[in-house]
Amino acid sequence: MTKPLTGIRVLEMGQLIAGPFAGKMLAEFGAQVIKIEPPGTGDPLRKWRLLHEGTSVWWAAQSRNKESLTLDLRSPEGQDVARKLIAGSDVLIENFRPGTLEAWGLGWDELHSLNPGLVMLRVSGYGQTGPYRDRPGFGVVAEAMGGLRHLSGEPDRTPVRVGVSIGDSLSALHGVIGILLALRHRDQNGGDGQMIDVALYESVFNMMESLLPEFSAFGAVRQPAGSSLPGIAPSNAYRCADGKYALIAGNGDSIFRRLMDLIGRGDLANDPALAQNDGRVKHVERIDAAIAEWANRQSLDNVLAALNEARIPAGKIYDVADIASDPHYHARGMILQAQLDDGTPVQVPGIVPKLSATPGTIDTQAPTLGQHTDGVLKRIGIDSETRDAWRARGII
């Protein structure tokens, strides 16, 4: 089976999350991804979160299907190697601070002249232009500037982090979309590549739904609302008798009527003022109180069974133990087995999106630091004597 990105060669210069997450997705669908890492230390992600034998188990998920090349990009020799690799690549991914590659002679203008068909993804905190371009930018800062952090948490409490590096991951997804669009354009327009400028804060802001139109039209500044969904009712988390929470989304008009009938509140089901969402929003506290009273009388399992029988969207709030044991996750191939460096088995997330004819796969485990250095350099004509000399000098 030929995967959709077979034959696409990608050079990944990014570190940590945004750039490498984009590279991971391309590799899962057939692209050859060579990851450049600093000699000696490697990508800092190797030391993030929980470590097994000195390496993060996160690495097993983030770097599968990639080749690892150690290379000091600050050295003239390293920059020359990068140029040789870029000359034969379709895609370059980087997430350095703007201006870093230019200082190394690897800016867009130089690389486009070297390889006119190159597609270059640049991920940064604030983008390649604008008054903030030179500021250091991490995903958590982008989440704040993009509007997400303000909406997270309970009213009148300190804004909270979502819990994962969502700003980085959203930027990676936007980057992958940009790469695929640029490759499509290249195929249709004589082979000319282009540069993709992804800003972390813009990737977050792009997810903010009606936030700006509401402010522009009404001067409304949306505020944090805890577990509820402001302006859409009812949708909330409700405490059950066993202390667990059911997430219930009864906000469709017919769904709302079924929910009210289920909980024994025909008076609300048949109230003309609650027939549509705008009316229900005005009375959301009364509706929430009725649902909460019903949920609080029985266990989570009983609540969910009744809701499922009535065809009302609902579910429990999963932690990772729930995910790892859930039969639907397993049936959909979302819990896969991988190996750590020493062969220890570890579960990793499955691959999305799911293509019917050319699905993504895990073909190789995450590489050890510099595992493919000699092979990659040999392919571009760097002999063993030179490699040995460079290794002694810390260039590779």
C-alpha cells in the first residue's frame, strides 16, 4: 500500500512540540522525515515529563517514524549539511525564534533560491512579521493572548491552563494543513514552493468561535463559565449520587424535550418559552437545577444508561485510566503498542485522521539520539573520515 505522502521528503528542525508534532503527522502518512537534533543533548522533549531509563516516554509518541540526525546548526559545516539536505527536500519544518535561521544563512529567500520547490513551515509565537515578532513565545503565552486562557476555569477565579499544550498542538495542525495546501499548489502551478507562517497565538485565536463577532456587534466580552457552555442550553456537567459527573448536552430542540420527559419535567418540555435555544438560555439556571436534581439521585452508570436509551448525548468525564481501558478506543485503533529504547512496551495514541484506503501507520519506533546520523550523511556524500572528524569536534 502506498501512503498519500510517500515520496515526500521532510527536514524537521523544530524542537519540543509544535514543529515536531507536525512532522509526526506527516511521517505517519508516508513522508520521510529527518529530524535534526543538537549533538549531545538532542531535542529537549527527550527530558520532559516522566522518564524511562533517562528518556521521556512522550518521545515514543512524538518521534515515531522519524530518522534522527545530530547536527550543530550553529557551525558552518552544520549549515552546509543543512543546505544539502534542503536542496533535496520537499518540506522544511522549523520553530525557532524569527531571525534565527536568517542569522545562519538559512532564511527563506536563500532557501527558496536554493530549492524553488521547497515548502517551508515556520512556527513561532507571534509570526514572522508584526511588532511582537522578536518576542519569545511559548504555547502557554499564546493560549493567553489568543483568548483561550481567559475563558478557562470558573468565574471570578484565576484563569487555568487547559491541561495539555493545546497552543502548540493547534499550531502543528494548522502547519500540516498549510503544508498540504502548499504541496497541492506546487503540483498545480509549475512546482513553485512557498513559505507558511504559523503563529501560535493565531492558531489559538482561530478556535475562538464567535468571540470577536459578539464583541464587535454587542460589546460583549465572554467570560469563563466553568463546565457550562454559555449561550447554548442545556450543556453542563452534573454531579451524580456517587460523586461522579455526567456531561450532558441536551441543547438540541428535540433533544431537550426528550431530556425533560426523561427526568420527569414535562412542564419544562412543553413550555413554549423553552422550545428554542434562545429561550432556554434565558432560563438556563432553572433548567440546570432540574437536571442536577435528577442526576443527584442516582449513580453515574444509571444516569448514562438512561440518557443513552433516550438518545441524549452524554458521557462521563474520562481520565487516562478510563481511556486506556475503554473498548471503543481499542476497537478504533486509538491505543497502539510501541517500544521504548530498551524494548519495554508502552502504549501510545493511535493515528488520526482515519483514511479508508491509505491509513497512516507506525513503521518505526522513535529513534535514539543520532541513530541515523551516519546513514543520512552518507546519502549526501559525506565520507566516514569526515564524519569521524566532525564527531570529534561535536558537529554531529
